[in-house]
Amino acid sequence: MSVRHFLSMMDYTPDELVGLIRRGIELKNLRNRGVLFEPLKNRVLGMIFEKASTRTRLSFEAGMIQLGGQAIFLSPRDTQLGRGEPIGDAAIVMSSMLDAVMIRTFAHSNLTEFAAKSKVPVINGLSDDLHPCQLLADMQTFLEHRGSITGKTVAWIGDGNNMCNSYIEAAMQFDFQLKVACPAGYEPDARFLALAGERVQVVRDPREAVAGAHLVSTDVWASMGQEDEAEQRMALFRPYQVTRELLDAAAEDVLFMHCLPAHRGEEISVDLLDDPRSVAWDQAENRLHAQKALLEMLVEPAYHHA
Ligand code: CP
Ligand code: NVA
């Protein structure tokens, strides 16, 4: 089956990704001008959330409604998935009724298993490995504020987690240099590092990573599913807090991003989201616009009238 999915930034060409982001900006503009644009009338997105969410759920649900369609929220608790129905079986049935499926899950293999049996596009709404939708929003936000990110330097501070892995993929696709500063043992996944080669450098010292950076980004120290490790991580990650002073060591026109939710006083200082260099609120809003562009591209347009 030749249906296209969005499980990773690597599923599209660099040109397609730039096109998506530019379309996100256009769709944002249409919405700001109050223009009705409903190409997905009658189309239905299923959303399976195995983990909590504010932004991802809202942006996909609101996005589908704004495009003229609808979204259905599902969780393992209220579907047979939670009672052990095989993922492949669920994929066959769900994709026979829906026009696209978004999944937020733990093991990335849940997404690939579902996609293998799905007749409709499957979108990664975050897995333990990757968070590609967030990167669409981040890249849109950088483009809006600073222009092309190609050739720039980006610093990732803290945990080498799903967001960090997606930054590595973005570094390859958008052609920027990425410096990751993390404690020993919390490096990003070796598979992604190997693919990225020279494009990504891992260092221990956050000041070394931010030197000359045009974008600094971080994320929580304990991701969803790592709650048991939270206390131990807290002590280890303490030197990796992003502060105004750390941003002072970056390029003069540096931007700060955080995918949110943020823990003030942990991965960021309490005042960081109020700093003029932070674009975290724009970044959050852009989830809506970037994903509308993604939905427009992936979901077949409206039915013809009989
Ligand atoms: N950034 C992000 O994905 O937020 P949610 O967990 O609220 O969806
Ligand atoms: N790394 C975080 C991102 C949340 C949007 C997590 O997986 O919990």
C-alpha cells in the first residue's frame, strides 16, 4: 500500500518539509484573516493517546475542525487496545472507518506496526523515540522569527530524549549544526547519532554547546514513562538548567524554545519564558498551523457530491 505516513522527519524530503512549514505559515495567515478554509469536510481523524497531552490533542482536534473535518479522541482505557487487541487488528479496523490516525504512544514499534496495516496515513504524535510534529512547529517558528535555519547552529541542553532525537533528524533535513549538552549516560539514541555523523556533536558542558548558537532548546528532565527516575535525574541534570545567563553565552540573536510543558526551576529558570528571547508561546501555537498543513497534505480532500 502506498499510503504515506508521518512517523519521523525522515519520511519526507527536505523540500517537502520546507513546503509544509511554509504552508503552515499560509494557513496561520488565513486563520488570522478569518478566512474559512474547509478542504477536509467530512473527513475524520482518529487520535489514540496512550500518554497525556494538552497541545497535541488540542492542535489536532482544533485543526481538523477548522479544516472542516472532525477528530475522535481514543485512549487505551476506553478501547480494546487496552485489553490486548493486537495493534495490527486495530489498525485494519480503525483505518477502514477513519481518514487518518494520530498516535501518541510509548514504544515506537507500536507506530510502525499500526502503520504497516493501516490503509490511511498514520501520524506520530510522540513516541519514546521521536516527536516529529513538534519539530514542524519549531522549524516554522524559527523561520518566522529569523528566516531559514540552514547553516545555523542549534544547542540542545539536557536529556537526549525523543525531542532531542527529532532535533537530530531536523539537523539532517534542514542542514544545521546541532550541539547536544547532556550528562553521561543520557546521550541521544546512538542510531540517530550514527546517521547524523558530523552534523551533531555531543558535549558535557552546556556553555560549550550554546557558544554561537542561534537557537537553544530544552525539555523536561523526566519524560512521560520515566516518572520513577525523576528524583535521581533531578540531581544529575541540575547543571543543565537553561537560564538567562546561559543564553547570554549564545549568539546575540539567539532564540529559546521549549516544547512545553515546562518545569520552571528545573530545566529552565523561573524567569526564562518571560525573557524576550523565548518564543515558546509562538512555538506552541504553531503546532496548530504546522499540523493543519500536515493534515492537508496527508488526508484526501473532501468527497464529491453525489
Ligand atoms: N509539546 C507537546 O507535545 O505538548 P503536549 O504533551 O501537551 O501534547
Ligand atoms: N520529552 C517529553 C516531551 C513532552 C511533550 C515527553 O516525552 O514526555
